[in-house]
Amino acid sequence: MAFGAFATAGAATEPVARKRSKIALILLLPGIAYLALFFLVPLVSLILTSFQTPSELAFGEPGVYDYAFKWENYTDVLGLYGEHIFRSFFYALLATVFALLFSYPLAYFIGVKLRRFPLVQALALTLVIAPFFISFLLRTLAWKQILSDDGVVVTALQGLSILGPEAHITGEPIAVIFGLTYNFIPFMTLPIYTSLEKLDLRYVEAGGDLYASPARTFFSVTLPLSAPGVISGMLLTFIPASGDYINASRDFLGSTKTPMIGNVIENNFLVQQNYPAAAAMSILLMAAILVLVGIYVKKSGTEDLI
Amino acid sequence: MAQGSFAEAGADLELVGITKRFPGFTAIEDLNLTIPAGSFFALLGPSGCGKTTTLRLVAGLEDATAGRILLGGKDVTNTKPFQRPVNTVFQSYALFPHMTILENVAFGLKRRKIADAIGLAHEALRLVELDHLAQRKPQQLSGGQQQRVALARAVVNRPALLLLDEPLGALDLKLRRQMQIELKDIQSDVGLTFLHVTHDQEEAMTMADTVAVMNKGQIEQMGAPEELYELPRTAFVASFLGQSNLFTGPVISSTGDVIVVEVGGRKIAVPRERAQRHAGDVTIGVRPEKLVLHTTAPKAAAGTNLIGPGRIVDVSFSGVSTQYLVAVPGLGELVVFAQNMVFGPVVTTGAEVWLTWTVDHGFGLADDPADNPRFVADTDTNALAVQKREKLEAELEEA
């Protein structure tokens, strides 16, 4: 047995390259199969669904459709829900900007100022991801409580006469944008931290040496050098935030004033059983995000990021 | 900060009672130093002697614990780096990786809103013969080219004082020689004050008008290179700047213009005016190239020290000269550099030789021999702390 094992090992060294590519293929196979089954097939099914037409044999019963090529589904949803699409991107953009403004100083503090204290740095990083230990839904519900009409925030603001006696926070756009910002801060902070943690401070010293004030050095040296982190953080926030349907939902921080495109899709799929409209919305959302992100990445000149 | 205009000329740099303490050790202790405008000044010393800290203090990258820094008579101790008319050529070059070479060189000019920054940057790049690479990024350049860009980026600002932090360390020998000459040319052309920090004694001696040898946070000796070499005042200078044969013994007679020291039963004469101490135990020395090798016993002559016989224990040939190691009973091993006037070494290992040198070539040191036995290991806590810090910094640099 032992000799046999050695013999095969010896023989295997000859067509090494071929064997390697075979091994690579075998290792890739589960991934390819998974993606084909759970990404490609649903995508094709979604596209087909988006062109479906109500079945004539169902006699008005909802939720029964036939395959067709009814491209009017797209124009219909655009007419009906254009406002929601716009609102989604508007909320997602604001949340991205707020998350960036909050995360950059935080990431800078952890990645640069805490360098000399590795233990404190590790602790701070753990705290950034600590919210993940609690379910996303629970945390958002908790915020609903905190921001509710008889909660401490609203009563305090009313006490200071900043809010009127009848004013709310929950159900208003501000609550939804706040929720989105809060939920995506770790996704913004971590990539920026990774960029800043590697930042060579000698470049910052060189900036000061070459007559650049600290602010000038930040915008000319530090920020450009951390751009890869900023760009990936913004993508990681903007993309999921524009499709989010939890924060804007009536059960959480939103109301009938705030539905985003995710809520529309959810409603069409699960409540109205208007599958073609929901599918068309999903495809439109996907296409819009692809275009927006494409433009953004092209503008920031970091194609190597994707 | 001077906006929109260049410094008229180099400025004096004056350090008054500078002390710098880091947690756990003192890098610089009560340093006083004046560098006249327009001079090329080298700060020479081993790793951890405080020379880089001195440079960072002048650049404003570190704050002094005590003391004052004056530039052209103006106190700049409490000003920020970007407010000082000083530029640095960093050891690591620190070229901005996201900018082109041209943008790097024009950076300082643009911050000071100097007219035609791009034109001046091109001119500076032509000076270092790299204008054809102006649109490249730093990582596309070789180490030597990056070094020249770093130099152009600093010189283009015409600072009153240019700081050089071992900028030639990463270059190979040929390029280093070339850059040394270029630097010297630029300095005399532009008339700037240069403060050059290095541990390379040859570099310091070839380039600088004045060399200050620094050790353990203090300046041991300062002067023109020839002066430092020919008349070192301390054992540290005598062995850090070139090599020296040092002997320690009591002064047995002190007549006229020579003092005579007894070492291992032999008498060695040193000119009185070249000796720092004239009584008690003293350390005296002579440079290896001043020694003459004899294969037969020469006659004792006035004005000459004669030592021998000794035995050759090692011969190493290095082209221009040959280095002989001669063991003399009672004196230890002496180093002799002899020019190769004939083909190859004149004697081989084991040969019996005598050594002579002109009395005028000897020197006497100021150190108390009791503190400075020959070849003592530097193991005090301060030095260890410094070494440890240097090592850590080197590791960080590599990482």
C-alpha cells in the first residue's frame, strides 16, 4: 500500500499544470453551482415574471399570471412608483453622507490616533461591530421605542420647545434616514478604518514640511490616500440602503409618508400578489443602482476597486 | 510664513540649550549649536546619537522639552512645521504616491501661492535630470530617481534652511558619489544653508564645510573635516571618524614642545600643542596612514617615534592601499595603511617589522583614560534604550 501511494505521488508530478487547473475547477464547482442555482435561475425567473400578464383563465382571481412579453409592466410601475424610486435614492444618499461624516472621524481616531495603543484599538474596533451581536430588527425596534412620542427624546425636545406638542419623530422621513444611517455606520467605518490604518504618517509630515496647513494636508494627502476605503464604504452603504425596506416600514421607523422602493416591492409581492409589477420594480432598482454606482466609480477613478 | 516669495538667502540656524526627552530616555541633552548662513553643515554620529531627533526638532516635527530654536535670528521654537521656512529631504523620501512627480515637486510652491509653480517645478526637475519623468507616479521610479525627486521637491522651495535626513543612504555607491557632487553644486549655486544628518563619515567629510560629531545626545567635536580628522579631541571622534591607533599611559616627561608618554615600557612623544592633557594618565593616538613600515630596524632619529619589533598578523589588500595588522608586545595590535607603491603587499603574515612616525603626527585626547578604556562596549541603559528605539523604528520602516 505504502509503495503504491508513493508511486502515484511520483507519477502525479509530471502533468502538474493540467492537474492543478483540474483541481481549481473542482474547487470552484460548488461556488459556480451555488451561484447558478440561487442567483442566475432566480434572476432569469424574475425577468420572465416581470413580463407576465394576468391569466385569462383565472377569472379575476388575483395572483395567477401567464408568461408573456408585457413590457408595459415597466412603464406602469414607473408611472405609479416613480416617487418611491426617487425617495429611496434620496434617503439612501442622505444616509450615506451622514454615515460618512460620522464614520470618517471615528475611523481616523481608531486607525491613526489609537495606533500607539493596540489593545485600545482592538477594543474600539470590537465596539464598532458590537451592534451586529444584536439582531438588526431588534435594534431598529429599540430605536422606535426611543424615538416614540412618549419616549425621552421627543419629550425632551418638546420640553425645549424645539418640537411642537403634536410633533412626532417616528413615521417622519428624519426617523427613516436616521435609522438607515445608524444601521449602516459599521459598513462605512470598517473600510475607511482599513485604509487609514495603513496610512503612512510620514506623508502627513511631508505635507506639513511643504507648507500645507493641517486642513490642507488633510484634503491633499490624507483624504486622497484613504479614498479606496471611502469609496467602498459609500458603496457598501448606498447599495443596501436604497433597497432597504425595514427602516421605512410602518412597523418600524416609517409611516405611509415614507415608503421606499423596497416597501413597494414587498407590498406588491406579499400583499397585492402583483408579481409582475414587483418583479419589474426589482429589475428597475437593480438597473438604477448599477448605473449610479457605475457613474460613481468611474468618476472616482478607481475601477480596480471592483 | 512667507507667502508668494522665496527666502532671499540661507539663514543662520541657532540651537540654544535644546533638550529632548522621550518617555524613558533622553535623546538630546543641552545642545548648543550655531550654523552660519550659506554653509553646508553635517551632523555625524552613530545610530541613536540624537542627530535625527535634532533634525526633526529643527523641522518642527518634534517639540523640544527645553531650549530655543532660532532661524535667521527669529525664534521659531513654537511655530508649526508648515510655518517654518525649512524643507526636509526625508530618509524615506515620502513622495506622495497619489500625485505625479510634477505635482509632488509643485506641491510646496502651490501652498505658498508662488507664481508659475509648474514652470519652476519643471526647472527643478531639469536640475536633477528627471524632467522627462514628470508625469510618472513615484512608484514607477527607481530608488535613486525617487531620491532626486525628493531633493527637487525640497530645493524648489528655496528654503532658508534645507534639512537632509540621510537622503543618500539607499543609493548604490556610484549614484551616491554622483548625488554628493550634485548636492554640493546645488548648495553653492543656490546659496542655501544645508543641514545634513548622516552616519556615513566619508559622506560627511567630502560634502560638508563643517562637521559636528554627535554622540549620546551631545556634540563631541565640531570643525572643518580636515581639522576633525587630523586632530581629534576625544577617543570617540578618533575612532568614529576614520581609524586610530590609541595608546594610554602616564606622562613621564614634559619638556619644551613635546610630552613623552610611557606605554608598555616604550616612550612615545606627542607635540605639546596637539595634546589636550599634559599630565597624569593620558590617551594618545596616531592615524594608520601616518605609520611607516620597516622590514629592518631603522636608526632612532630625533622627531620620530620608533616602535618594534612587531609581527604582522594580518594583511588585507584593497587596491589603492594595503592594511596591515601589526602585533607589538606591550602595545597590542596596531593598524597600518600603506600605499601600494609596488605591486601588492610588501610583507606577508608572520614577518618581523618596525614602525615609525613623525612625532608631529601624533595627537593627545581630552578623555580621562579611566572613563574610556580602549574598545569598551557601550552598554549603559541610555544607549540601550536608544538602540532599542532605533531597532523598533527600523522594523516599523520595513513593515
